[in-house]
Amino acid sequence: MPQVRANGIDIEYESFGRERDPLILFIAGFAAQLTFLPEALCQGLAAKGFRVVRFDNRDIGKSTHFASLAAPDSRALMAEVMAGKRPAVPYSLDNMADDAVGLMDALGARRAHIAGASMGGMIAQLVAINYADRTKSLISIMSTTGRRDLPPGNRETLSVLFRPPNSSDRDDLIDASILVQRALSARAFRQTKPRCGRRPSAAPIARRLMPPASRVSRRP
């Protein structure tokens, strides 16, 4: 699959349909590779006259991994959020929204229908907020705004998503990521073994502190 350089990172993506057709940009959720969006659905939408682009978020699949950044303790981050503190995270959902728009720039797409699932839906919402002129429509699937007064997720599911690895060793980080992949979708294994560890999980946790229209640092 092709890659582009966008927003300072390499992004792995796959495109379906004709370049001149209206673009649907799909943003996958936490620990989910681009294959989370079924190929049959991509082909079906392309047959209806859309161009569909799915891609690997930073720190997942074949896009750039931030191995030099420390992997945070998700439970400790959640505790800080619940205590009203602002935790330090490797990068934010706003950074990931910038990645999505950077991919659009690299593909020469001025505007797109922005779709995302789970954490990808949160990123899609930020694309619509921060880049309204680039957004034709917003499709947020099984996602949230991150407001703290919303009902919590299922405890059993959350315990799987945020279960820390046995150690900081690379193999343990891989195993923890695979566990999350299995909890989300077996389809994600068809491309490559995930290696994201815990860094992407910090962004949506930290987002619970912030009002919907807030903007944060663009770095890294």
C-alpha cells in the first residue's frame, strides 16, 4: 500500500474509487488499522461514485511510530483526569486530526466527508471543528464527544482496552496491543502486526478534560 508524508509523519493509506469523485476519509479507532473498515464496504461506496480513503493513524500499522516517546500508564492518566488534573500526553487528538487533514493535503483533496469510528469518531469531530472549511459532512460512529458527564463505557470492555502490559518490553507492548485489536476487530490482523502500545490511548483519555471546541498544542 502507498504512503505519503503529511504533518511531519509517514501515513500508510489505501484508496478506492476515482480520484475525481467526492472523497470519504475514514479514520479508524484506537489500536485499529486501516483494515478495520471492510474492503467490501470501500468497494461498494466506490461503486456508488465516491472515493474512499482509509489509513493507519500514527503509532499503528505501517504509519510512523513514536517509539522514542514514553508509553503512559492509562490507569494513572484516567485517575488524573477524574481528579480534575491535566495530564501530560505524548500527543493529542488534535494532533491526530491534523494528520487526517495533512493526508487530505497530500492527496490533493480540498474537502471530504469525514467519517470515524470510536476514537476515530472523536478525531473526525475535531476535524469538523478545527477545519470546518475542509469538511463536507461528519459521520461519527459509536463514538463520543468526551464530555465527562456522559454515561461511562462498559467496565469489562474498558478493562480490556486499558489493561497495561506486564512490562515496558517491546514484546509485552505488542501483546497488549494485540489484545486490544482482538477486542475491537479481528479484521485488523490482515495487514500487519500492530505495535502501538499505550501511547494512542492517552489522547482520548486526556480529551475528557477539554471542552469540545478547544484547541491544544500541535506538537509533536
